[in-house]
Amino acid sequence: MVRVGLFDPCYLGALRPSDAAHARRVLETLGDDVVLIDGRCCGQPAFNSGFRNEARKVGLEFLRAAREFDVVVTASGSCTSMVQHYLPGLFSGTKAGGAAKIAERVHEFTSYVAGHPQLESVIFRLAGVVAYHDSCHYRRELRSTQTALGLLARVEGLEVRRLTHEAECCGFGGAFSAKLPEVSGEMLKAKLEDIEATGAHVVVSTDFSCLAHMETGDRARGGEMETWTIAELLARALG
């Protein structure tokens, strides 16, 4: 049995704590021994704002927790990208090598499930229509769009509708939305219109940060769009 550390991103644990339970249920159904890693941060907020020393300190705590597991899974493309592509570069010498080895064991939830050896033994069934939003990190840095779509295609009864401008950012971008709110707002408006055009009431994504941004914008204009991470969708599909 694989011992999996389920890393609950700091923002996800604060804004939608139920998502860790959804991810855990799916992983345990696949036969993994799952232990929650919470109270940690990958260091991305500090890193993106230019605070490399702070990002290094926070990232080191994550690495210390992660090294205890065979595999670390997180329901966030942006956190996965941070750990795989940027966190090792904050260290030097043997520490950089050690960080890189741990980073190799860190996987985004959707991609991990899609490649799981026990996936064929699990039936996912959920009737409905959803729109799929591709997060920027998942699409551009992890290059895993087709992996997510392939996994969603395994859900019996589910119709997945793709956006016309699926490569466009939702406008969140972490600190970007706070530093350039007018630009972010226009990007969000375009994304919501794209989702609305699909006719789907539910939008799914690998990254809750995008979903939270879109849900906030939708509520501001009186909408009732539902937002699910892929972890939540798969948990629902287990029945």
C-alpha cells in the first residue's frame, strides 16, 4: 500500500476545508494509505511577491513534512508547479538536490489519480453537465489539460463542455488580482461570459483559487454558478 501525504494548500484549507475530505475519499477508494499534511504552505505567495527568503523558510517546512511519504498529492496545479519548478531553486548545494528529489514525489491530484494503477477498478458515475476551466499553472506549467479531460471522460453520465477561450486566464493570478484589479476584473468578466455560453450550471477545475475568484465574480452579478474542484466531482461520482 502506498503511503500518501495529502497536502491541503493553505488557501484551500481556509476557504473550502471539505475539499481535503473529498480528495482523501477518492485516494482511499483507490487503496492508498492517506495522511493529511496541513498547516504548511508551498511558499508560492511569498515567492510570487519577490520575498525569496520567506518563501525558502516556508517551503523548507513543507519539504520536511513531505519527505516522510512515498508520494505527496495536492489538489492544486499552482502549488504543484511551485514545488516542482521553483522551490528547489531557492536552495543551493546539497539542499537543492534534496529538495529536487522530494519535489519529484509531489503530484497534482488529478494527474495522480489519472495514472493510478487501481483506477480501472473504480467506477465513477454522475449524471449532469459541467464546464471545464483550465487553470494557467495546470495548462502551461504542468501541461496536463488532456490528462484532466481524460479523467473526466471516465465519469459515466457526465457531459463536459469546454470553453471557447479555454486558454485565457480567469484573472486571479494570486497577487495579480489585488495589484491590477481593473485588468483582473475585465478578464474575470470575459471568463464568466465564456462559462455562461456553455449553458452549464457547474464549473469544475483542478484549482480552487480560480474557482473562488470566479464564484465571487458570479455572485457579485447575481449568479448562482456552482464551483467544484475535480476532487469534489470525483467524490460525488463515487456515490
